[in-house]
Amino acid sequence: MIRLLIVDDSALMRRQLTRLFEEAGGFEIRTARDGTEAIELNRSFEPDVITLDIHMPRMDGLTALAHIMAERPVPVVMFSSLTQEGALATFEALNLGAVDYVAKPGGTITLSLEAVREELIAKVRAAATARLRRRKPQATVGTGVQKASPSVTTPVRPARTRTRPAKEQGVVLIGVSTGGPATLEEILPKLPADFPWPVLVAQHMPAAFTGPFAQRLDRLCAVHVVEVARPMPLEAGTVYIGKGEADLVISRRGTQLIALARPAHPDYLWHPSVELLGRSALRYVEPRQIVAVMLTGMGYDGADAFTEIRRQGGRVIAESERSAVVFGMPAEVIKRGGATKILPAEKIADQLIRWIQPAGRHGVEEVQPDVVLSSRNR
């Protein structure tokens, strides 16, 4: 039985959410009207998971989340609006320690909840088994600059005066879902501005969130970060974030590799699809010039494509269970024999630099068996 605390200032929303989880079964439920009540019930009820609204009277969700993570840390799923303001607040919540979010659609409450019913239940169940990660107060960018406030400070990067094609047409692919924003914020700021290959990221995320997320990462990183909403040439020193509710794929125009956003393919469950990104890379890039990274997330998206990348001579990093918020996606790659290396999140950027920087090694290395698969988060 999962002990669930629902926090929302709307009485109707609390009733509808309670009904939704009662019908799903397996939940013991309490509700709170605002952040102050949430903090009190976190002490007395001791929930396994909290769903938390952001905009509430007396004490808002971000303030409550900071208190919860300081006093009695618990997995929190944010339930915020599909506006740009809601997206920015959600990223702040993830930075404070929330493990996931569900975009709260507009319209009639009953109808809107039906639209997100399966996603909300699945994410709350996954959160109950999630590993909480402590966020560092500072982030180190690839230039060596320490940034005391990662949400506002911009790293120094070289002026972008001309197009820099991807060196040797190599690419880095990253697949990630639950827990992804915080994990990407740990990895990407460590890449130097002159990182030789483009990095393409398929992060499962709503369309309203990917633009603000790319802008946030661009402020954090020495490399340039953009959302792929139109065809874009792949350039070294650039990270390409797939547009939400679409699929990110690689194609070619003449001799130039490009990133494309295509309508979400109906045969795939998650978008942007990691599987489609991996398959498109194999079509247009020499496999030995592909490095794929599978990070935290539910499910198995991309496991087959990344395993095929390794089989054909590419290199694949799977995030280890020690650091993954949800170990599902990396575990699927490991179980299929697709991981060249298994590393915690804090070591992944250094490994990419060693493999891809001009002075680095380029030989394929064998998997290090430093992870024992468990039943948690599969």
C-alpha cells in the first residue's frame, strides 16, 4: 500500500484526485489544502509520495517543497500548469528535489484528469520507489567557472561566429525520462564549450516545457543548448533538445547532418522517442562514431536501439542504479547487453570528454560489472 499525500488548494481537484487514486487501488490517501498543511502531514502521516500543486495560498508549493526536503525528504510529483510560467516553476521544483511532474491540463477538472489519468498513476507509483538525490548548491561548467545560482548565472562561452560542423560526423545521443531534468543539469554543464560532437537529447516532456528547459540549460552550460522545433544543422559544441510531443531524429542534407522534429510516431509510447533517435543515428552515422547515453527513466524506450548501436561498434553508457532516480531505462539496456560502461551520473561527462575530446581514447571498452540488478524500479 502506497501512502499518498495530495496537496492542492482546490477542494474539487482534491476530491477528483482522491477518487482517481482510490479507483486505481493500492493507495492510502490524505489531502492538504496548502503548503503549511502539507508540511504538517508529512510529519504525522509520513507519506511515501506527495503530489504537489505550485500555486496555493498561505504557502506555495515551492516553499513547501523546500521545507519537506530539508525536514523529511520524500518523493514529490509536481502537478503544474501547461503554461511557460508553470514550466519554469516546475524546473525550480525539480532543482529543489522533486522527482517528477505531470502537466496539469486546462478545461473541466473531471475531463482534464481523465486525459492524464494513466500518466499520473504511473508516475506516482514510480515515485514511490524512486531514489532521492541531493542537489549540489553549485554547478561547475566546462569552462571551470563556478556558478552560485544556476538559474540565473550565464557561463562564458566563445562567440559563435561561424558554423562548426560535427567533427568526423560523430554524435552523442542521450535518452532520459523520469528524473531527467535534474540529471541533465548535473551532466551537461560539465561539457566544455569546444566539445567536438553535437549532443542530441530525447527527454520525455510536454511541448510547453522543452523550450523553457532548453533556455534554462543554455544559461547553465558552456555548450550552446537549443530546442529542435525546425530542421537544424548539427554543430559541435551544441546540445539539441527534442521538442516535446514530437520525435527528434537525425537526417542528412548533402554532407551535413541535421536534427529534425517530426510528428510523434503513433507506434511508440514515449515522445520524443529515444528508440527513433537511436535508429535514425544508425541510418546516417557510422556506428563507431556514435556514443549513446541512457539515463534515469521508467520503461524501456531506446533499449533496443542503443543495444544495436553497441552491437555495431558504437559505445553506450548506462547510468548506474546508484545514481538513477528510476533505474528502468538504464536497467533495460544493461539486461540486453547494450552497455559499454555503467556509470553514476556524476562520472558521465568526464567519460564523454575522455572518449570524444581530441586527446581522448577512442577504442571500445568492455562493460564494467559494477552494478547488480535488483527488482527495484524495473
